[in-house]
Amino acid sequence: MKPKAPQCPPSSKLSQMANEGRLDELQPHLNDCLACQKQLRSWKRLKEASQATPWARPHQLQAQAIENKLLAQTYSSPPPQPPVYKDLRWWGAGALAAGSFGLAMILWVPQGQKDIITEPSIASAKISTEAPQTKQWTAPYLEKKQPSCSKSSQKTQKLPALAFSHTSLNSFRDFEQQSLIPQLGFEGASSQYQVQLGELARVHSLARKVALPQNEQLELPPAPTQPKAPKKYKHSAPKRKKAVKPVAQAPQETVEPPTPVVQKPQPSAQEAVEDTFVTAFSLYQQSNYSQAAIAFEKLANSAKNSTLAADINYWRAMSLLKSKQQAPAAQLFKRQLLKYGESMAAAKAALQLAQLSLAAGDQEEAAWALSFAKRDANPKIRHAAEKLWQQYLSTDETQKAPSP
Amino acid sequence: MSSKVIPLCPSQTIESTISDQALVAACGLGDRAALSQLFRRYHRDIFRFYSRMFGHQYPDLDDLCQKVFFGVWSGASKYKPHSPFRAWLYGIAVNVAKQHRRSERRRFEAFRNFFSTKTQDTQIDPTPHDNLCAKELALRANLALQKLPEHLRVVYILCEIEEMAGTEVATALGARPGTIWRRLHEARKTLKTQIEGGQQ
């Protein structure tokens, strides 16, 4: 095969256009290029040979037998279900799984947190309760071996004055924010309130305070006004820093979401136009030209200011041309030149208009359209326009050359 | 005596005028007559497709055809009415073919390939007669088609032999149109090389 000229389209492009039936767009080039002609001929031969390959044509009785088997199979299987029910089935299973997971977390988390927090502090409490000052009131509680959560919650229900949730007490910081330590005092705190606060708060406070010397008075700081972690818990300082970080990051996360909410509606209108365009264009590609023309017309009316308006106009004209409505197609091609002269499809529209005008005998309009095409940046279109000009209009070129 | 001849036209039943989309919708509601009508319309196309995919002497063509239309029956409720029916049908056919290949591989496909290639080789005896050149070319094309990788073969059969549009094939295979064009081009090149190599 001869080497391809540089202006030849690549083989893949040629293959695509041949399959889509758009070779007439390349007709000016194909008339001259022997390499492309040969390529297309070889493909055609190959296609014919492939289509001539033997295939098994089912006999009527064989087809009838398969049909009978098929119908019997449909009777033996359950009838097809609408997809809604199947979706609902999956949604139901998902909801059940999520519910059970949530329930498990509710039941499991307080128990787990209690274990995490109380275990080390119980150990320190046992050591520190040897001080005689604290022995007096810590004894009844340390005798109990880790009472269950349910018992403590029952006790909180009896005392409405300090009724807050058990989980809030699990956190040491929350405990201090509630300013419970000043309320309790240390030496004079009644056992009733300490029981009410639950095991977690009690053991934590003991772990920190009972290790002080016997004569030293305890000075508890006032309740902090800000929710930040106090400096008092130096032993857990590194952990504090880790715990503070997400708190500091949290406001940033809450600020960000409004931006996508504003931006979302913008692409939807454009996308709708693009989707409709693709639908109409697929009709065109399926050689359903009359329906494609109708679809493009509707789209042109609805999306006049769209960025696709030029393309819509061009493909509407092409659809009309393919459905053998030359006059409206020519009008639309002319409109393409006048209104969307800067668009990519304008030069092709000019060529089409020139051909239509020549066929209709209107040489002036053909000359005007060809002058437009000859100015195009694409050398193939310029070449095609030159060729048309020389073929039909070269005799009286000087007279009929239109003003740009 | 001159007698008036009345041309006999096949009577058009109501079923034959119903669109494919409507028939699939009826299938989705459990109408077996609609499935029957779809089978009568398209079973030849499916046979032809599988003949090119697996060879025209493949023994399981009946079963494959039945599986495809049973797939239509069971998946009719998922069909979107605006999408082209042929693309959807061929999509099912391609999936059935893939499943069949997988199950065949499990059943020692090597034996089958050995025997099938042997029988096919015997068919390509060169003949001096000119009238048989086209037939020989077709047989060579058939052999080359069978040797083509499956993903290229499917695209070539659907685009070139069944003459479906590239976008339809893309829909059927769940691939991008660009992928389809590339595969088609590769298939053409490979086929041409194999056929020309066979002729030399």
C-alpha cells in the first residue's frame, strides 16, 4: 500500500467514519487520495467476506422446539419481579443491619468506656485510700467491686437534683464542666451524691485527690467558663492535645458545606441540554433523521443561549438535509454562517450551503458560501472549497466573487 | 378467459405491529405471548451472532439462544424503554456467551478446541476453481474470526456483520465509544493480516 499523505485522516478515524456512515464528509479528500480509497476497499472486501461466512440457520421445527423449551422454563421459574421490590428488599436488609449495629453500639459503648476509664484509676484509688482522712468515706464505695452500670443508673433516677446522663459522666472533661467537684466538696460530700454521680466520676476524683498529704487542704478551682480542657490534668496532657485537635477542626468542617450547595444547580441545566443533545445526536447516528431533526428543533427552541447552540443548529440542518428537506436545511446553514460564523461547524456548513445552492442554481449564494469556506483555517475545507469553486464558478470568478 | 389475480399478502397480526419496547414491557408483566413474539423476531439474529462467535457447527447454539431469551424474560422489568432494544438484547447475548465460555473452560475446553480446529482445517482445501474463491475467502475469514481475541471478535461481529451503530455496540457492551472504535480497528487489522497470511 502507498504511504499515506499527511492530510489523510488516521485509520482509526476513517474506520469510525465509515461505520457511522459519515464518509460523505470526507468525500472531497477521498476523491483524490488513492491510499484512503484502497483502505476503504479492503475493509469493504473484508466485511463482505465476513458476512459471507457460514452461519447456522435454525430450522422452523428447531426454532419451535427451542421456543417450547423456553416457555416451559418460564413456567417453571418465578415470574419476573419489578426491580422496585428487589431494591426495597435490599434497603430493608440494609436498614435492619444498620439498626442492629446501632443497638449493639448503644449496649456496648458505655460498658467499654467504663472499662477503659475505670481500670487504671481503680488501681490508683486502692493505693491512695490508705490515707486515714479519706478512708472514712471512701470505704463503702471501694468495698463494692465495680458495681454495674444499671445499678448506678437506678440510683440516679432516685435523685433528680443531679440527674444527667450516665455517658456524660464518662468523660472526665464533661465532669469538670458541670462543676460537680465544687458542689461535692471533698470532705463534706454526702455519700448520697457521690453514689449518684456514678462509679466513673467517683473513682476519677479519688484517684486524683486522695494522694495528697494528710494536712494539706484541697483547693479546687472554680468551674471553668470555657469548654476548653483545663491545665489541671497534666498527667493526661498529651492525650488532651490529641483530644483537642478534632474540636478545633470541627468548625472548619461546618463552614465548608454551603459552597457545594450553591454550586450544584449550575451544571444541572447545562447537563440537561447536553443530555438532550446526545439523545438527538444518537437519533441522527441511528439514521433516524426526521426524528433527529424534530429533537434538534425542540432543543434549539429551548436552549437558544446555550454554548451548544451552534452545534445544535448545524446538526439540525444536517438532519433536515439527510431527510431530504433541502430548502429548510439551506436556510439553517445560512443562519449558521450569519449567526454562528465563529463556530467550528461554520466552514462545513458553508460547504454544504454551497453545494445546495449550486444544486438549486443559485450561484451567487454558492459563491458567497465558498468564499466563507475558503477563509477557513482547516486546509481540507479550503481545498474542498477551492475545488468546488474551480469546478463550478471559475468561469466568472471576478464578477461573482462576493464581498467578504 | 382472463381471471383476476389477487396477490396474497401475509396477514399482519396485532402482535407483529407491536414495538419491541412494548413487548418487553409486557414480558416484564409476565406475558409469555410477548416473549414468544420477541423470540420469533430475533432468534435468527441471535443464532447468526453465536454462529460467528463460536462457529456454525457449535452444538450448544440452541441452549445459548434459549438462555438469551430467558435472560430477556427475567430481566424485562429492568429494561429502560428509551434505550435501543437490539443493543440490550445483544448485551444479554454477550453476557451469556461470556458465562458459557467460563463454564466451558471448566469442562476441559482444550478437547473441544482440538477437535473443532481439526475439523475446520479440513474444510480449507484450496480449490482451483474461480467460483470457489469467494467461498474460500469466506472460510478463511471464518477461521480468522474464530482466532480473533474474544473482545475484538464481539465488536467486529456486532459492528461489521450485524451492522450495528458504534454507539449501540458501546451500550450493549457497557464500554465507551472510543474503546469500540479502537477495538474495531484492531480487529480489522488482525483479520486482514491473518487472511492475507493465509492466502500467501
